[in-house]
Amino acid sequence: MNPPFIWRRQALKFAALALCARPFAALAQAPQAAPIRLALIESMSGPFANTGEAVFRNLLWAVERVNARGGVKLPGGARPLQLDRYDSKGQNEEALSALRAAMDDGARIVLQGNSSATAAALVDAIDKNNERDPARRVIFLNYAAVDPVLTNERCSFWHFRFDAHADMRVAALMDVLKDDAALKRVYLIGQDYSFGQAVLRESRRQLGVQRPDVEIVGDELHPMGKVKDFAPYATKIIASGAQAVITGNWGNDLTLLVKAAREAGFNGSFYTFYGNALGAPAAIGDAGIGRVVAVADWLPNVQTSQSEAFYRAFRSRFPKPADDYVHMRLQLLIESLVQAVERAGSVDTVALARALEQADVSLYGQRGRMRATDHQFQQQLVVGVMDRQGKPGVQFDVEGSGYGFRVIKTIAPERAELPTSCKMKRP
């Protein structure tokens, strides 16, 4: 590791600690309490830096909330959470270097999510480390890497996923798409790595089951994070006669795709995993009204007073429109961790993992529970369609764009749940 990298990492850690200064004040009476270190390994630079920063804000807010109420209660006294960030630069090797650095810094709880390929590399490295070096075992909390294999054939005792996996999300989108009788032609497009491939594979399968009358007129993958101009893809989508696009694209790969399609004159629908944030609504504009569909664990326009209070609390903490990216599951992740540590009575990784298997938490009316069989979090899903702010059901917009998402389908946890093929090896 070269000196400039060390300096950058230390600077980021000091910045994170400074941001957490206010909640730590609640623990001033017990300065001897060592913090429980959480290592966020994510893209903080490069083409997907905006996604990493968005995750950091969510986790920071959750950590602040825990520390403000006194920290994590343990037999030896309450301990604060400390969130450190490590830049993976969107590369697997960098993520593995960051993992080693985090472990050297004393972190035993790792968080990552914005790439299933990176998550798979981390799971493999953590499995090997935990078998080889029991004194430095690590737990991996995954909030967004949704390749189904991570809780199926590649499941791990040390890995816990708090987002619905790709097959669950596709099933939720199909619950809406299957009722569109006018839809006859769809175009499948995704990022060329494990997650993007999984989305297209499951979309093909579920279309065959639920809408065999729908023709797939395009089916392609593109390099992740490298396409700067999606105009050629937009041209092919229009030429195919597609009435809808199904994509799992995220970050700039989604924003640039939908922007190119809009500029090319595509008038069809987009069925997306992440079309409700990170610049996509603003890029789509009026062309997305009634046409862009997104699936999530929660949306700001869920029509309950508790949901509204949750969203307003986040916006009070991060009032800038550009920072408007909040996910309930990241808050439930931290609440699950705290519950598990307190139930285990320690931060011993084996005891903590066993306690996490029993996690069952609620926050602002949203409940989630961990399925011990495969460590897949189970929670309700919602599907929303884009509309102008102020329209019925669209009280809140996204990132100051003037567009928000009206909830059109709520899928209960028991309906969202899917079987698993996990055969977990336990210590």
C-alpha cells in the first residue's frame, strides 16, 4: 500500500468521524467505550462515485440515530458505532485491498452492495479468511448486491443480504407487467456482469411463464460503466418496435440509457430496478410520466404517516435535492445489526452471525426479518410509476426533479419470498 493511499484513507476516516461528532456527544460520559467499527467498502471515485456517496449518507444517518440514543447496549457498557469508508474505485481488486485494510484497522463488520461481482469476490475472500484466521473473522452485510446466487448456491454463513434479490424484484415487476394487455414486444438490456445477466435471464423465464404472448425483440448486454453514449442502443430499441424496456441498469448506466432513449424519441415504458433515483427521473422528464416503473423495498410516496415522517426526517438531515436518496433497507440493516449485537451480548463474529439469523426489526412502520436458511432478508416490496409531483399519490418528488413515483402495487413479504437452494456450511 503506497503512502498517498494511506493518507487518503485516513483523511476519509477523519471526515466520517467529524460528521458523527454530534451523536458521539451523547456518549461523552463514557469516553473509554471503544467504538464498534463498520467498514463501508464502496465506489467513492470513478463512474459510480455518486452511488457510493448516496449509500454513505444513508448509513451515516442510521449510525447517527443509534449513537444519539446512547449507542449499542452491551454488558460492559454502551458502545458507539463508527462508520469508516474505503474506496473500492469500482474494481474488485481494489475492494479486496480495502477489505484487508479494514481488517488491519480492526473492523470486523464489512458493508458493501453496489456490485454483485464485487460482493461475490468479498464473500469468497471472507470465507477463506474466516476459515484460516478465526481470530480475525469478518461478517459481511450486503445492502444492494442482488445476484440470486449469493443466497442460493454461493450462500455463506458470514454473508447477510438486506435487499430483495434480482429474481424477487423481477417477480414484482412482472406482477405489474402481466396486466398490461396492450404490451406485445419488449426489449431486454443490461450490464454485462453477474447481476445484469441474472436480471435478463429471470426476465426471459418469467415472461415465458406469465406472458408467453409477449415477444422479446431485443436481448443484449453492454459493458458496465464504460458506455458514454447510449444513442446506438436507443436506435436499436426503437428499430425493434419494442413497446417496453426491461433493465436492471443502475447509476450512470441507467441515467444515460434512459436519456438517450428519450432524445431518440422512444415512447415506450421502462421497467426498472432503479429508475426512481440518481438522476434518472430528471433525465427522462415528461416522457417518463406513466411509463417508467420502478420496484423497491420502499418509496417516499408510500401512503402512511409513519412513512412520511421517515422521509421528512431524512430530508431534514440532508436537505440538498442532490442528496435525496434514502432507502429504508439500509436503516433496517443497521437496526438489525444493533439488535443482533445486543442479543449476542458481544461482537464475537460467530455469536453475532447467529443472532443476525434471528433479526426481526421494525422502523417507521416497515418490518423486515432475516431468513436463517440462506440469510436473505424478507420484507414487503412496492412498485411505483413515475408522475409529476402534486398528482394524486405523488406528494414527494425525487432529487428536486419535479417527478415522483406513485405506488401502484404493494407486495407482502410472504408473496415476495422465493425458495432458496442454499446449503449453508456453518462453523
